[in-house]
Amino acid sequence: MDDEAQPTVEQVTAEILTHSLMRREEMCARLGIDDEMLEVCLRWEIVQLPEPDIEGSILFSLDAFDRLQRGLRLHHELEINWQGVSVALELLERIEALEQQIHDLSHQADD
């Protein structure tokens, strides 16, 4: 067995909670984009600009990060224009929601 200490559940949970929101600069750095690219994505509604919190900070959620990451991948890898990326993301989210409904209904029928 390794001599390294294994993280406890509390440590892992705390790490997840502290990284669930990120500042604009952090999001850009993690995605490897500049602020101008983020502005393009906000204009095309790839992600929505969140409302400032009580302190006036704008913090993006992990869902926004994931959506933006998917959008950037569609744009760069498939060369879809931003309008198409916006539509594609909306359709993908609808498909995922429908698949979840089907999954839920099939599990209700089994009970």
C-alpha cells in the first residue's frame, strides 16, 4: 500500500465546492481563450453572462464552463460557425433532456 495519505471525503467535497464557480479570467485561462473570444461566445449566447453576486463579482458555473467547452470544440474541430454552434448546443441539450425523460420513464415502469 502507498505511504501517501488518501484524501478524506470531507477534503474531496471541499475541493469540489470551492471550484464550482470561477471568475471570468479563470474560465478563459482554463479553456485557453482570451477575453475577446469569451465576448464572442457571450454575444452568440453560447453561454449566458451570469448576474453579479452580492459583492459584484461575476462567477461562471461549471455548467457554463462545460457548455462553453463543448461550443469551442464544435467551432474548432467541426468548423461550425458561432450561429450554428448556438443552435447545435441547444439541440444537444434538448436531446439529453429527452433521453433523461425516457430513462426516468423506463425506470418508473420497472417499479
